[in-house]
Amino acid sequence: MTEQTETQSETTTETQSETTTETQAQTQTPAQTQTQTQTQTETQTESPAAIVVPPLPATPPLPATPPLPATPPLPATPPLPATPPPLAPRPDRRVLRAVLRWTAVAVAVVFGAVGAGTAYGIGTMERTDVPGLATASDGRWEYPTLTRPPLPSGSPGPFADSNPAEAHHADLRALVLPAPKGAKEDPALRGSDGWLPTGTFLAEYSEASERDALRTALTDRGLRYIAARGWTTTDGTRTRIYLLRFGSGVVVHDLFTERVAPASAPGFRLRGTDVSLFDDGFPPQTDIDRVQRSAYNEMAPYGPEQVRHAYLSAGDVLALVVQSREGRAAAVPFQQTVVLQSQLLG
């Protein structure tokens, strides 16, 4: 009982003491509170000492800009050149086709009426008339003055607009190139009245199977007749020329491109040859308008003779030119012969 009384007494005393302390805190006067607040504010708002910023240095003056050099005067504009004279009219294409454009043989073309038809004279110029060729000799042969045979009255040329078949109405035998001066003609190629049997032409080819295949190709395309000429010159070069006439230029073009004259190598191997390849030694100016040419040169090592040959496609005529010689066949007379024959057909 006594312990409970003491405990209650201590509890009561502590409660009264806390109550008295809280009452005193709540009963502070407003003046005391304001005084404490001002003291705290002054303590917090005391500013530090002022910072003194030194003045900036004076800006130095900019250097004077030097004057620009004087601009030189422009040169005087040159006067415009005088208007060139008008170009001369282009010559007739028929004339151009008749002009031989080859550095080894130059020809002059003369037109004249002969009877009821037209003849074209082709005369060789002197060597000194051709720039750069005034030397003793380059191996060319001396051909006679060449003349295209007259056309029948009213017949157009092979490449006239009114001749869609591109037919050569002139005598085919007269279109074969004549032999050069000093050459000996081969009577075996004269044929009967100038017309050659197909078998004689096919004898130029090596293999019997190829001869049969070519005969079939010629028959299927309507071969009409063959004119030929051959000769041997004093240096031993043998030349054979064959002209084969068909019904139209379309037929000949097909035979030329598809069978006998592919680009890289000939379609049929000639007698006495092993490997022949395309001959690119012809100068560009030797191309004849409307006449296609594929030339081939036998490659070494070859047999006793070297053989050169060329096919020409000219309207309704297919031509074969062959030259062979013991040892080596010269290039210049071969090119000369091929170009002149092209001229007669062009």
C-alpha cells in the first residue's frame, strides 16, 4: 500500500512539472518572440565585404587598311572572224563510189556517154601525184586503164534507187579485172565463151566434203553463172579471180555472211592452205561504198606456197580473189588487186 502511494505521488509530481513547463513556453509574450526573430534575421543577412572590379584596359586602335592596287584595264575584245564562205555542194554519191580511195593506187573517174549506155573510165595517176608515195616502187603492179562496161539502154546501175535487187546489168565477163602488164594469162580460167563451169571454181577448195557442201549452197541460192580470169606475174605470183552472179543482193549477202566469209576465218578451206585468219592489213581508206570485203591471210608455217584470198559481196555478185606464191605472197599487190576489183563492182 505504501509503495503504490509513493508511485502515484511521483507520477503526479512529474505530470505537474511537465505541464508547468509547457504552460510557460506557451505563455511567452509576442514582444519576446519578435525580439528573437529579429536577432536571427540580422545574423543571417549580414552581407560580406564589397568586391572592387578593376577597370578594363583601353582598346588599341586598329591598323590602317592599305589601299587596294589599281585594277588593270581589260584587253580589247578581238573582232569576230569573217563569216566563212558557204560549203561547196556535196558531190554525187555515184561519183564517190567510182573513186578509188587507196594509198597505193589512185584513180580518176571520167563519165561519158558511149552508145546507148554509160561507160566509166578508171585511169591510174602517176606515183608522184600521191603525197608520201614518191618512191621507186612498193611492189604494185601496172594495170591497164580500167573501164566499166556500158549498161544496156534504160538499165540502172547496181546500187541505184530504182534497182532494189542490186543487179549488175552490165556484162559480167567485162567486170572481171584484167591482168596487169607483163603477166601471163591462164587459159584454163577462160571457160567457154568466158563462162566458167562450177566444177572449175570448186577446184579451188581443199576437201571433197567442203566442195560438195559449197556446191549445194550455191545451187540452193540460185547460182546463175561464173566469169573468171587468172594470170601469173614474172615474180611467180599466181592470181585467180571469180565472179559469181545470183538473183539478188539479198541472196549474195546471206551467202557471204553466213557461209563463205565469217569474220574470223573463212568458211571453206582453200587448196594448199592450212590455217587462214582474217587479214586486217588493209588501210581504212580502201573500203569501197556498198562493197563488203573479207580478206584472209594464211598463217605460218605454211606449205610450199603462201595463199592470200578475199571475198567480195557487191549487189548480186559474189567475188573470190586468190593470190599464191612460192615462199611468201606479197601484201601490196594482193591489196591492190582486191581494191581494183571492188571498184569495178561498186
